[in-house]
Amino acid sequence: MSPFGRTFVDGDRIEIAGAVIRLKVHPRARRVSLRLDRSRREVVATAPSPRRLGEAAAFARDRIDWIAARLAELPQAEPLVPGVELSLMGRPVRLLHQAGRARWRPAEDGRSAEITAQGEGEGFARAAQRLLRKQALEGLTDLTRIHAEALGAPMPKVVLTDARSRWGSCKPPTGGQPAVIRYSWRLALAPLPVADYVAAHECAHLRELNHGPRFWALVETLVGDPAPHRAWLRTHGARLHAIGVDGAGQ
């Protein structure tokens, strides 16, 4: 039995001084350790085996000052509430409260695009995110089509996820089925040149399934120097994952 008076299993979450700690078993780990999962806004306590999860929980309890300092470095949560203005595919969109079915209103007559939805709290946020994802799929599909055509490659299927560890991935065609490119929908909240770079990166994999010199040459042909866009994602990517998160980190 652990010092917490219970037995833990892989994936358990505990709260220590207001911080959420996720317990994880990693068989290749050599010791108990802590790391900050910036996209999920939680700390992961890793143990080499299930029987040492209690030790990992205790280790987290003893390092609460370190945990508090790391969590304080995270970007402020930005919940999806009425009045919020976001950038979607490089253009502003406002979230507004209005009775009736959730709607997307394109920009017109000098007014920015709008998403209107009823309700409040989680209900409003779900409706707003659903429409944001729909527009993101259209925008990222358009970018993908442009780059696939430039490369003379067949148009892949485009799928959106809420991936935390990568902005895009490319699965090559198999069994007569087209290639599949998956994007984090939050990529559409980045500046348009950044989203365009990720689309070019994934489309380049339609020709080169590696990250060798020929691959990067294709990327540069499509969007120029990728370094500024990669740097933007390293610096600001955590903020994109904070959008749609309430103040409690949910």
C-alpha cells in the first residue's frame, strides 16, 4: 500500500495542493520521474512498474514547489466564451451568444466572421468548438489541395484530431486507399503562414516518407525557409492548446 492509503493503477490522476498529477507506467523508465505535459496542463509522474506508482505519487508530493513553478509558466487558459475573438486561418472570428441553433456567419461589410451559439459554460464551448473545427477542416483541406497539386500528388484524405504531441501526420496510401493527412484542428488558430507550412510539410511526405535533404528541399520549394514557422510553433504552440480550456484546466 502506498503512503496515500491506496493502490494506484496506470492512468490514475491525483490532486496535490491544487495540481493535477497523472500517474503513468513506462516499462523502459529506469527510475521515478516527473515531467510537465504542457498541452494537457498537467504533470506526469512516471514509474517503471505498476508497483512503484505509489512511489511516483510520493515523489510528486515532495516536489510540489517544482510542480507549482512549472505550472505557473503555462500560458493562461482561454475558455471559449461569448465575447472572445480568435484568429482562424489568419482571419478574425468572434464568439457571440444568441438563442437558436449554433451558426457560422462569414465576414461581410467590414464585420469579422462570427460564431453564434446559445447556452453558457461547457454547452456554449462545445458548440463553438464544433463550428471552429468545421471551418478548420475546410481551410486546412484547401491548403493541402494547393500543395498536393503543386507536387503533382493525388489529393489525400484530410482528417482533424486534437493531437497533443504533433501538429500533423501523413499516412501513405495503402491497399488502393488514398494517403491520409491528419492535422490538429488547433493548427487553424495559428498564423496562416504557420498552418501553411505544416500543410506543406505533410504534403511533402506524399513524395518523401522521411526527413532527408530531398524532403526539406520540397518543403522549401513550397513555402520557403521553414525555420521561422517551426520556431513559432515551439514558442507559441502551448497557447493554442490553452484555447478552449477553462480556468480550472479542464
